[in-house]
Amino acid sequence: MREIILKIEDLHKFYGKLHVLKGINLEVAKGEVISIIGPSGGGKSTLLRCINLLEDYQRGKILFKGEPIAHKNVNRIRTQIGMVFQQFNLFPHLTVLENLTLAPLKVKRMPKDVAYEKAKALLERVGLLDKIHEKPANLSGGQQQRVAIARALMMDPELMLFDEPTSALDPELVKEVLDVIRDLVRSGMTTIIVTHEMRFAREISDKVVFLDDGKIVEVGSPEKIFTQPDNPRTREFLRHFLSV
Amino acid sequence: MPEWLKVVLDNLPALLKGAVSTLQLTSLSVLIGLAIGTFVGMGRLSRHRAFRYPASIYVEFIRGTPLLVQLFLVYFGLPELGLRFDRFTAAVVTLGINSGAYVAEIVRAGIQSVPRGQYEAARSLGMTHGQAMLYVILPQAFRNILPALGNEFIALTKESSLATVIGTVELMRSAQYIVSRTFLSFPVYGGVALIYFLITFTLSRLVRFAESRLRV
Ligand SMILES: Nc1ncnc2c1ncn2[C@@H]1O[C@H](COP(=O)(O)OP(=O)(O)O)[C@@H](O)[C@H]1O
Ligand SMILES: [Mg+2]
């Protein structure tokens, strides 16, 4: 059996009185790719953000490689969990190179030349080596998101979280980002991705999670979820979604 | 040459010396104000009450009391509690603490002007709160608030003339000496006004220049 990298047990999250996550249970094995789909406002982002403790939660447990994630160890654990945001969130005052090397230099105390070589290799991998000295403002959205992915990979994460990585992109820029993610997934990266790109989710996932109203309504193989979901809400969501 | 012009020219070195003192006084105060303001500005946004409350009290108190009273309090009041400063130091300390409250509000607005996602991206890479502030948030915040900080510097330059009341020798005080010897108020204070204006005008140009250089 493969090692369980992430284990979420009975996770509950409230924003004030609003009950946003209502008892989430999820296990992610090493190398596994999980897509989370579901209607807007269902709690997908909140779930991802709870995993690396960008949000506090009120009940439940999240274990990373068997270790509970808490405020006292979170900085160390975050270096092992990469996160890619819908809005890219590149640092606009820094060049692409500096975006990539900042955390390795300051957090991991990586030697400068090592960080530089690593940044070059990763930019090569996402096809943006020629932009190494550009500021983010001079890049297209798709390029910015690819840089953001490279920035996360600089820390050698063991788990990658993607929160709707292509939702803020013009349609013609979606593919270049999905190509990078696909390449990453094929290399064996353990991945949780929230996405509305159903075809992509179906192609890359080992498991698809349908999250609605703070609950995991249904989990299954992509084949199962996309062709014969058990739950009527999943069916309803997909019918609506695939028709638009 | 008219008599008044001769007097002004004869006393020009003294006035310029006063102007240099004003610049020293203001620069030192601005540095103190920046240091205090940066920390207090962050404190006002802290999740912890232990930082937030004292920061708020400081800002509200300083902004709610006249600088004149603050100068008297520091120079004449504190010695009674055993804390004695010379005139120049008292002025620097008071102006610095005073400016710190205004800078804090500017810094707070600057930090809030940086999208939340920047902080989260930094933290998600494993940076501590301090690292995220230092390398990601504050550089962007300061870029955004540079004009406001420049205005604060300019305001402080003018307000530093109040330090005259505790006898600090700066531009205004120098002018008063000259007037008390020569009885030529208009030309001397007119010259002083001109010097203040030249300083603040230069400052505002410098700020504008820095702003254009820093633009992304
Ligand atoms: N910072 C916040 N404060 C209050 N409510 C929030 C906050 N963030 C999200 N919510 C609420 O939590 C619910 C889940 O949001 P989210 O996790 O963003 O959903 P999704 O990513 O699936 O669209 C929504 O009802 C949303 O309005
Ligand atoms: Mg979301």
C-alpha cells in the first residue's frame, strides 16, 4: 500500500456562524491526483486553504505524513506543500527570478548559485526561461501562472494544491497552464486540484471528489463520477456544467 | 543697497546655519517617525490585542493632542520624572514620536493596499509572518505610500519650527535672534519663509522623482 501523505478527518470550518465545511474526510496517497469539483461557494477553496492552514478550522484534524499540522510546525510543513492560486499572486515588485528564489533563499537558506540554477531549470521546464528577468506585469496571465507553478516547485514540495489555476485566464491561455500541470502530474507529483476543467480533471485524476455545501457528496474514479455518478446532486451539477 | 537687504545678506550665514539645523532636526525626526510608524502601523493590523491596543492608543493620543503641548511635556515635564534631554534632542524625540503616529496611519493604509493574496502566497511558501512582511508586503506598501510619506516629511519640516518654543536652535529661532538685534521683521521672516519654501519644494520634487523611478 502506498504511503498516505495527507489525511483529513472530520474537518469542520465556520466563518462566524456560517458552517462552511461540514465534516470532510479525505485521504491522499503518495503520487495520487485528486480533483475537487463542485458548485461555487461549496467550500472548495476553503478546504484547500485549511490544508496548509491559511485558514483556521474549528474541528477535525489534518495530518501531513502522519503529523498534525499546527501553527507551531506550519512553516516547515508549508515548504513541503506547494500552493497555486487562482489569481497567481506573483510578487509584482520582484522579477521572475526573484519570485522563484525568494523563499528558497530566505526560508531554506539555499545557496544563491544553487537557487539560481534551480530556478533556471524550472523556468526551462515551464517554457519561460526567456522571461527570467521580467517583472510579472510584463507577462500574460498564462505565463504568470506558469511562473507561479515554478515558484511553488522551487521548494521541492511533496504535495501540490491548485485552486482553480485557470479560472482567471482568457480561454486561449488555459491550455499552456494545463499542459504544465499535466506534465507535473505525469512526473508523479501528488496533487489536489480544484478545477472546472472537467475534461482535464477526467484525464489526469485518480480520484474525483464532488464537494457541495461543505460536504463531500461523492468520491470516485473519474470514469464513475463523469459517466455514472450515484448521487443525484452530482448528476445535476455535471449535467448543468457540461451543457454550458 | 537698501538697509534691509544688507541686514539680510549679513545675516544670511546665520540663517543658513539655522536652515541646516532645521534639516537635521527634521531628518532625524523623520527617521524616528518612520521606524516607529512602521512598527505601530503593523501593530494596528496585528491579530493580537497586545499589539493592536497599545498601537491604537498611541496613534489616537498623539493625533489628539497639540504638538506644542507635546514639546512642553517632553522638555519641561519629563525632567520632573528624571528624564532630561537637551533642547535639540527633546525636539527630535518629540517630533519623531509625533510623526510616528501619522506615519503609522500611512503605513497601515499602505499595508492594506497590498492584496491579501500577496501575504498568503508568501506564507504558503513557508515564510514566517516577519519574512512575508519584510520581503513581500512592506516593499509594495512603501512604494504605494511614497507620496504620502513625502507629504509627511514636508509637513514635519514646517512643524519643526514649533521647536523654537523650547529654545531649540533651528531656522525659526535663528531668525528670531536676528530680528531681536535688527528689528527688521519683514525681510528676515520673509527670508525665512522663502527658505522653508525652498526646502519643501525641493522635497516634493525629490519625492516625485523617486516615485517615477520606482514605478514598476
Ligand atoms: N473570508 C471569508 N469570510 C466569510 N465567508 C467566507 C470567506 N471565504 C469564503 N466564505 C464563504 O464560505 C463559503 C465557501 O467558500 P469557498 O471555499 O470560497 O467556495 P468555493 O471555492 O467552492 O467557491 C461561501 O459561502 C463563501 O461565501
Ligand atoms: Mg474557490
